[in-house]
Amino acid sequence: MTSGHQGDGTRELLLRAAAEEILGTGYAGASLSAIAARRNVTKGALAYHYPAKSDIAAALLERQAATLQALLAASQARYPQCGVRQLIDFLYNVVSVHLADPLMAAGNSIAFGPAVPGLPATGGVAWWQHTYQEMFDAALQVGERSAGVPSGTAALTLTSMLIGGADMVRVIPQPAIDLDVAMSMVGVVLAGCGVSNASTLIGEVVAHAGEAAGRQAAGDFTATE
């Protein structure tokens, strides 16, 4: 009998295979047979862990939602009074994970795509708009942006860019769409939404994120010595 730890490991490997298949063919085009073939297992073995394709979608959406909440909480803690910096930090980390982790990328693809049969609507797009609107409101209150563009319009614009960017990553080979390109796109949107020094703020936040990553890597190295 498969132990619990072995079963969890198998589920993770199958979920990663499913994510890679979904990113390659789209959710509608991904078949259970093709997913099973990626791990050289039978369709029955896959069904033991994920009886239906909607179960795979649910697992990917659950992983995506948990990651987003963790990234959002971290950005809010780093920049509690700065709506634009908080937004930039959050997006920088979201895009970083999206580009590096197929599980996150596949979850985003499902969340922004058509409704999945057998699953309730995720409300993913509405969550992004609400989150961005709160950040744009905060930025307005502390003078980080001008009041020319309503926060709701700014949030809708940024959400639309995010959805389009996720699709571009899927159809345009990397590294054509990389982190620098993505943050440049964010800068264009922020400038159009009343953030006059968007490029400067992005540079500041990205540099801080890089320093934090360097300190963490150094700590991890020291811990292994």
C-alpha cells in the first residue's frame, strides 16, 4: 500500500504534469490521457488521485488562491501605508512566481479562462479588481497618484493587462515575456493611472525585493553550513 507521504508526492507530480499540459494545450484541450502520459502512468492511476479533470482544476485553483493570499499579505506588511509600492511589490512577486512555477501559471490560466464545468465560478477577476481598487484608493489618499482616473477604472485597466499578460506568456515563447518586460508594462499602466513617478517607484521596489532575496539566500546558505 502507498504511504501517505508517497501518495502526497505522487499527487504533486501528477498535478505538475497536469499544469504543464494545461499550459501547453489550454484547459479544454488537456486530456486525462495526455496528463497521465507525461508521468508514464495509466489513466486509472491518475484517476485514483484526480477522478475528474475538474478535480485537477480545483486543486490548481486552491494552490493559486493560497499563493496569492500569501503574496498579498507579505506586500501589505512591507508597505502598509503605500498603495502604489504595495501594488508594485505584489505584482512583482506574482509575476515572478507565475513565470517560475507552472502550478501558479496554470491556476491563473484557469482562473482567467472560461468557467470550468463541475466547478463554481472562481470570481478570480473580481478578486483582482477589488484588490487593485483598494490599493489605488490607498495611493490616492497618501498622494502617490493624481485623482484624474477613478480607482475602479484604474483597477479594471490593470486587471485587463494582467489577463492579457498571462495569455501572452502562454503563447509567446519565453524569454520574450520576462519579468523586466512585465514590470515595464505595469509602469505604463500606472503612469496612465496618475502615478507620475511610476518608473522610479518600480525601480525602488524591485531593488528592495532583490536585496531581500539576497539576504534570504545568504541566510539559507549559512543555515546549511
